[in-house]
Amino acid sequence: MTVQETIFQIMKETAEEKGASIQPNLQLPIGELGFDSMDWAVIVVKLEQELGFDPFADGARFEINTVQDFVRLYQKE
């Protein structure tokens, strides 16, 4: 599975756990996914387990407006 596919799968699973259904796409504004801060924390932890790193671990701040921006953080490694 590619990084993008892994991220989309984890986003879908997180939404399903909340009883929601989403179809993430790269152009979708990140705020339209309906995730709160706890959801994002869970997503980041799951991605760290799957991909082996956390781009937020060093405290760096990123401008994330779309799903594509989020995916790019994980594709940099």
C-alpha cells in the first residue's frame, strides 16, 4: 500500500469508528473531514505505527489546508 492509500484507509477507519463515512480526496479541505483534535491524535499515532515516523514529533508546525498537504508531510520521509 502507498503512503497515500495508508493515510486514506486510516482516515476512513477513524470516520467509521465515529459512525461516519468519508471519501477523502487530495483536494478536500482538511476541515471538511469532520475530525476533532482527538481524532487527529489517533490518526497520527496509527500512521506512526504503520509508517514508522511522526512528522510532528519534533514540534514543527505545518500549514495544512487540504488532505494533500497532510499526505505530503508523510511522503517527505
